[in-house]
Amino acid sequence: MVALGKATLVDSPERKLKSAASLHEKKFFPAAGNMRAKPNEKELKATSVLAMPLTEVSAKMRVGPPEDDAPDYLLPVWAGVIPLSLAPGTPIRDEKCDPAIPRPPTQPSTSGEP
């Protein structure tokens, strides 16, 4: 995917918080609701947020194996697909976190921890 545009730095703490909450709730942990801790002032100052209106976006999508031009198959180069994915790993509870607090529903246990 390619997106073209001009990014600007978000300075407003309110916009930073709104952006972080939106990303967290819509992309990473939609069922977690208000279970996440809000960033403190120091964390918020240390975090940069960029805003970019999407003026031009393109993506190449296909299903199935690649289809190179016939002459390309004569070249001594590897051809194929390397699948990539973005998936959460095994949750690791912070040692200082109360074990009685349940894991958010979008973070299933794979280690036997409740």
C-alpha cells in the first residue's frame, strides 16, 4: 500500500489522546473498552502523532500465486510469495499487575494464565 500526502505533527494533547484511543479501540482491542490505562502527561509528551489527509492511496491486491511474464521465469531469481501477517503474540502480564484483574477479552491466553 502506498499513501501520498503531507503529514503534520499533532501538538494538541486532546487530539493525541483521541487519536490513540481511536487506534487502540478500532484496530487493536475493540472489545477492551475502557480497560486500558490513559497515558500520563510525561508519556503523552514523549509520543509523536502525525496526521495526514489521504489525498492519494493505492494498493496492489491479488489472489493466488504470482503471474510473472514468461521471460522473467528464465531469469535466475527466486519467484514466489512471502506471506506477512500482523497478529498479537502471547500475552505477558506485567509482574506488578494484580493477577486478579482479568485479561481483556481480545487477548486470549495461550499460556494457561486466566
